Amino acid sequence: MKKYYNNLIVVVLMFSLLLIFGCEEKQVTDPDSNDDVANFDDVDVVLIDSWDRYEIIDAAKSIKQKKGDFYDRERDLFLVEESFLTINNHEIIFQDTTYSSNLEELGSIHMTDNQMFVVTVLGDTVYHYDYFYNNDSKALWLREEISADNFLAVDPTIVDTVWQDTVSYSISTDDYLLLFVHNQGPSVELKNPLQNQSIPEDEEEGVQIPVNTDLEIDFKWISTAATEYILQVREDGYFDDTAGFVIDTLLTETVSAGSPVSYTHSEKFNNFTTYFWRVKADNSGWSEIWNFETKDIVNLDIPSNNESVCKKPTLQWDEFEGATNYTLFIDTTATFSGEVLEIETNETEYSIVDYLISGKTYYWKVLADNAINANLEEHWSDFRQFKIEKSVTLTTPENDAFQVDVPVTFEWETLDNAQTFTIQISGNAPLVGDNELEYFEEEDILIEEVVTEASFIDAEILNSNGRYYWRVLSDVATEWCEVDSFLTNNSVLLTSPINAASNLGTILNYNWQDFDGADEYTLQVATDNIFDNVVIEEIITNSNSIPVYELDSGLEYYWKVLADNADGNWSEVWSFTTVDISNNVVLSEPVNDTIDVALLSNLRWDDGDANYCHIQLSDTESFDDLIVNKIVENNNYTLKEDEDEMLTLNSAYYWRVCSDLENWSETWSFTTTTGVPFDLGASVNVETPNKIDLIWKCNLGTQTSYRLECSLDGIDWEEVEEVDADMIELTYSDLSKELDTTYYYRVRSENPEGFSDYSATIEITTPGFVVENLPILKDVENGIFEMGSINGNEDEMPLREITLTNNFQIAETEITNAQYCELLNWALGKGKIKGILSNDLNYANNAIQFETMLDSTNTDCQLNYRSSEEIFEVVNEMDNHPITAVTWYGAAAYSNWLSEVTANSALYTISASPMWSCDTYGDVGYRLPTEAEWEFAAIGGNNSSNYLYSGSDAIEDVAWYIVNCDGIQPVKILAGNELNIYDMSGNLWEWCNDYYSEYNPDETENPEVITGGYPFRKVIRGGSLEFGESYHRSTNRSSCKASLDYGRVNTSIGFRVVLID
């Protein structure tokens, strides 16, 4: 019976869809209606249409309520089923059964205007249900009961016409219960054509979307995982009108959600028309309405825009579909307001008959006769411009070509409509700077011919060893082309320094062009043009350039080159003049009289923008025996072992430099190293306390070996290892050392002359305690970043560019209960904690009162002191949870203890005063991060992606906060940031080293607040599980008293440590 009743409700609902429009007699206004949201409370339904989804309500339970009584919707309204209704051609399709619009086929369903009446006979009882659809509010209601008092006859055989005659009462929503509510999916997202798009788009603005020139449009939208879609297109935006659709089609497409769905309309759209379109899916409402405009115009072809053409160019354009005639405009103005040349043609090209003006710019555009309106500028093609060439372009031989074979073939680019060309060839070689016309004085012209082709071959006049100049004039050009030259040479062609150059440096690089087949060249430089006084003569193999040693300043020189296969034919003689020099090169490193210089050192100087420098190094002050004597192109030189430039230990050397623009420098000296290692240092390995890491330096500057020795008393020594290295800074790790033991180390180098003296002796003591739960550290390289935010709270400004000059390491997680408990027990045994052991008064000088460092009474604190064994322990299996309820002093004390057990330096000075000091950038040791270091690590350091939270813009991925947890969570559960550091947003606030204060805009390098600020308040960062999203931003700031601040900031505060190298 229940199934039968439910089906009746659905059928009634389907018939209500047919009667929505045009029924205005009985109007009901729903209370609290809302057109945007459809739910139980709003009793509002969006316009019912095909494919709308509804939740069908079991109204049988609600109908038992007395009229006017209050009913609980959450208790009384139940989801019966969910159906999709489809209306096609006035038929109702439901569960694969088709019902026509004939009322008699449905029997017991009766309708009048907006009302539907269902009569159900169950046994001897007749039930009457009255359904009312409100066309204004788009809601369907169920009347609680119907009787004869309402003028409705109780007879299931009554047909439709009687019901219409008997319904005459007024309707109130007090008499009805909500039958169903609308539950529609999201609207379809449109993609193409774009909103306000012109089709086709102008070619200057980009690729067309869709790409078409014949106005066949591709429509695209994003799938909602539906199986059917309706696409509607109109020339107006009135989609409520049932007529006038350009497209109104049902499409069947099965595409996964988020993928594109497309439809191509095969018929052409009208040109210069605006269209509106929308899409609906069988599981969604209508999309937004978008519009596009069709604008198809003639496409210009050649010449391309801004092209240079001849005086009688040919203009071409693409055929425009349907056009029978074209109008061409040509003008010298882009607005076509001058003396327009107007041509009518039925072709898609036109050749200019009369010469255009040489050097002038012209503009042109075309209109097809079927482009609607010649008076509208938008119906014309886009305009282009072209410029009339003044002359032809020479091609062969190329300008400055050499070794050109004779007879010479001359070629050039022709011009449109050109009939004849005049070629002139001259043998004159004018001086630099002469006017081009002087190439072709009448007496200099060797050849002048008029030809009809764009080429000419000289068969007799030109010889095989000369420089020639040539030019061409066309009958359609107004000017001669530019002059080109070439060499029919049988000798080397010089290139630089150029002929007659002046003010050149005194050290030069001589260059010439390769001579075919040559293996060797001879260079001569002289002070006279007949080479009686040759100052340089060099033979160069397999090269066409050479830098040579310095010349005198302020003199004129001549030079020439001979190729070994040029039959004794020297190149032309070129000249140049050197600059007058008054300054000297200034040396810089190593400083004069420096000692302990590396054997393969780097020498530097100020070259004064010189092109070449000449460096000399000798072991004598007179430079009689040169170890280095080279020309270089920069301002430094490193000695090379493979070129026999290795210096000897503890020896004196002399060096000097001159350049092409400056005279010799002063002579400086230095003494090489003795080879003794220095800056020997040792540290206990952080991860393996029984391993000692050693490091030292040595200025040998070359590969060598070092002998490292160890002692337990500084008297009896044993060699640890022979270390081979070619680095300036050297390292070695000595393994398996005893804990709580003092060791002594020294080192010496082995060099070509034997062993050096020993370095200074150092001593180091291994720790007596091995930390099992050592924090894992992540490297953070120094860098520059913008600290703060202009979109956050006031105390996050001003935005500052901060420079952190130190590399550091930071714990990848907040310190856990297990890590804190381990060092707490160590400190207790060392007498570093007061207030726990009642019978122990032998405290260390730096002991701290227990209640100063930890609020163990706080319910979040998971550390318990077991007095029977005098140890702390973690309770409730919370070892991997971060320590909380810890004061700033407790965090600083832990940092000091961690430094001590890892053989580093304690950086905090613990005192009775609340103002503890910290050696922030002093020795190597652990401490809390400065606020700048914390933010730099939180944003990902130099790898930052500028996320809102530490590691993501989605807070749920990286942070425990008030929405996604109900208590402190274990560390390292959520994702880390760009440096694989975890939980810097959320879970617990974290102590920083700084006092809380407003940002100082003048502090931009390693900023820290070590005094001042708000008294006794320390910075806390990162937010906690008790706060909302904004508190977990990487730039958000807060503060708390160093001893905890009950009632103001909660005690959900932990910390992490940094290690400064």
C-alpha cells in the first residue's frame, strides 16, 4: 500500500509540471520564500521544468496532524524517493512508463487549473488528497483533508468536468503542508564562445576561439556528469518566449564531470549579429546566459603589414564567401580622409597601374559587397600599410666579400613591374669618411651597363687582386641602391684594428680573415710604412688572430699579414696610432709584503677598463727569471700547476702588471706559506656523540696530504689518519671515541719539500650522556624575504625586506613529550632543577626552579614525576605529542641542556632575574628561533611558494585547528612545508626568542628584540588547535608572558629549537 501511495504522489507531481504556466485564479503567498535557496525551512522551490530533481516527501505522516498545529519538520518530513522527470512533446515519462496528456487514462487523478485531486479507495474508506501548485512561489503543497464541507463530492467515479465546476473555495497556506522541495544540482559552466566575444576575432588580437571564418560556431561547456543537455540560442535574451529560438536542441552526451562537452552548429549564423545562449543538464539548472557577436570581414593577404614594396605593387586578399564584387581603398592616411584611390573589382587582387610615390607610406582596406553596409567602418577589413621602396637590394657578391672569383657574377632582387636596371662598378678606394658619391666619379667608373634581368656577369674588366664598389638603379625606383664592395683578392684581408684607427691601447689583438688553404701566417708591425723598422714579427699557426706584447704609447704603427699559400702576396698595409699613457696599473691582491700565501695563488689588480693586461711574476726583483709572462683579458690570474707555475714553500716572489691603457704598476712582493695547518677545530658529532668531527685550513693551495694525530694527555701522540685533500678547508671524522673523555689533536701537512710543523693543539671532551630522542634538524639557507603582511593584523606591518645572513638548522617538529622528558631527567640528575628532590640541596649554579619552567598541573601536560624512582615519565602514551604548558624559560632551559649533552655551547644565561640573556649569534649551540628565523622557515625559506599557511593554502592539509581536531595531535601527521618542516601552522603555538614589540622598519638584517618591547612578553607564532583559520597564517603574531599568561593566551604553547652554525 505504501508503494502505491508513493507512486500516486509522483504521478501527481508530474502532472503539476504541465499546469505551471497560464494559471492565475488561486494565488498563495508562501511564508519566508527565498528564490535562491530551496529547503525545508524556506518552503521555496525554483521554477519546475524538465529534468528538475525533487525530494518527494512522505506527507502521510504529516497529514495526521491537526490543521493549524505546529509540526516538527525534521521529525515529520521523510524522503521517500528521488526521481528524474522528463517532459517531451506533452508526454509524461516515469519509470519507463509513458502517460499521455489525456486525463481519462489516469483514472483517479483529477485537475483544475493549478490544483490536482487524488482519490484513493482503500477498503471501505475513501481518502481525498488535494495538491496545490503555487505559480508565484513555485511550491507544491498538500491539503490536510477534504470533505463535503469544502464543496467537493466524495465519489471516485466523478470525471474531470465535475471537479472543475465544484471547486470554489479560497485557499490559505494554513490548510496545506509542504509536499516536496527542489534539490537541484549546480548550473552548467560555459566555456566557448566567450562572453562578449567577436567571431572571428581580429588577427592582431590572437587566435580565434572557436577558429572559423564561415560563421559555423563551436559551442563548449563543462560536463556535470549528465547524460542529456539542452542548448538554446536566441538573437535576443528573452528565453521565456517559446518562439524565436535559433537553436533549441536536446543533446545526448556521456562525459565525465569536469570534461568539456561540445556541439558544432552546421548552419551558418548571420553576420554582424549578437546572439545569446545557455545550456541545461538533466541534473542541473540553466547556466548563465552568455552572448557573442559575429563579425566576418575580408582577410587581407599580401603585402603583409609594414612591408616595403615597389612603386607598382600588387595587392591580394582572400575570397569572401558569397561576395561577387570588392571595393578597394588606398590612401596616404590611416583614416582614409585624403585623396582616396577607390577601385571596384570582381577579383581578389589588384595591380597598381600608375607609379606610387617612392618612400611614401600607404594604407589599404577591402569591403565585400555582401558585408551588409559599406558606410559602417566595422564591416570593412582591417587596414594594412606598406611603404614604397626607393631602390633595389643587392645580393651577390655579399658586401665586404673577399677572395671573390673572376669573372664576377652580380645579382640583385628585382622590383615589381621593373623593366630595366642600370649597374655601375667602380675601382676607386676612397678614404674613410668620404661621401658615397665619390665612389662613382666619372673617371672612377669601370663598368656601366643597362640590363633587363636582375643579374650581370663581368667577363673582362675586373682583375684578380683588387677592391671594387658597385650599385644598381631600377627604372621603377627613384634612387640608386646603397653601395656594396668586395675583394677579388689573392692575399689576406685585414679586419682589426681597423685602418687608420687612433687612440688604441698598447697591447693589441691583431685579426684578419681566413685565407683559403693557409696553415700559417706571418705578422709584421713596424713604425714606418715601408717596414724598414719592424718592431714585431710573429709566425702564427692555424689561427687568424694574435695578441702581442705592448707597444710604445703615442706612436703610429703599420702592420700587414702574409699567408703561406698566397704566393708572396702580402695583405694591404694598415695603420693605427696608440694612445698617450700617463697612469699606472694598481695592484690589489696579495697585498704587498703579505706572508703565508698559497703556492698556487690568485693575483688581482685594477685594470682601469683595459682590454689586455701583461702580467709578470719572478723570484728576482729584476725580473730576470720569469715564472709567469702572459697576456690576459681580465684583471686577475691564478697560477697553474700544469704550466710549471707552482711556487716553493716559504719563498719570496715579485710581480707587476701593465695594460694596453696603463703603464707598468709598482713591483709588489709576497712570501709563500710555510705549509703549517691552522684554525684546527673539533666538535662532537650531533647524531653520534662518540664521533669527533675535525676541521682545519692550510694555504698550500694544491693537492697534498695531512697527518692527523691524537693524544689522551697531550704528550704521547698516535697518528689517526693520513688525509688526502686538495681543498683549502679540510675535514675528518674520528670514530668510536669514549664518552666523557678528553682528547687532544694536532695536524701537519706533507708537501714536496717534506713535512711542515704541527698546527696548534686543541682539546675536546666527549659528552657523558647520549641523547636517544635527538630532534631531527632541517637545513635553512640564509636568504632575503618579505616579513609581515599588508593583509593581516596591524602588528604584522610594516612589510619589511629582511636579510638573514646566517645559515641555520631548525627542528622538523615541535619538541615532543619524550624528547623533553629525556633531558628533564638528565638535568634532574645533574642538579640543574630545583623544587623536585626534597633531600638534595647540591644544586648546580645554573639550576632552575621547576615550577618556573613547566606547569605540570595543567591537564594538557603529559609529564608526571614518579617520586618513588625520582624520575619524570610520559603518561597516556603521549610520547610523540608535542610538549605543552611549557614556559619560555622551560624552552630556553631545554635548549641549553641540549647544547651541553651534544658538546656545544649553552647560549642562555640562566639567572634568578626574569630577564635571561641569549648569545643569539655567538658560539655553536641550540636556542629558540628568532621571530624572523621562525617566519622564514615557516614560509619555506628560499623555496617558498608564498602559501597562506605553512606549506599550503588549504589549512586542512597542514594544520590542526578548531575545526578538524578536539585535542593535541601527534607531530608529523599532516603534510610538511617546502623544507619538510611540520606543524608550523596549528596544533600548538611556538615560543620565539624575541620579546614582543612592534616591527622596527629600520631593522632589516638579522632583526631581533632582546630588550624592550612589552615587559616580560615573548613572541608566540603559528596558532593552535583552539583557534580559527586566520590565527594560523605564517605571518600572524601573538605574545604571552614568558611564565605563561593564564586567562589571556591559553597554555597550548610548545616550541622547537634551532642550531646556529
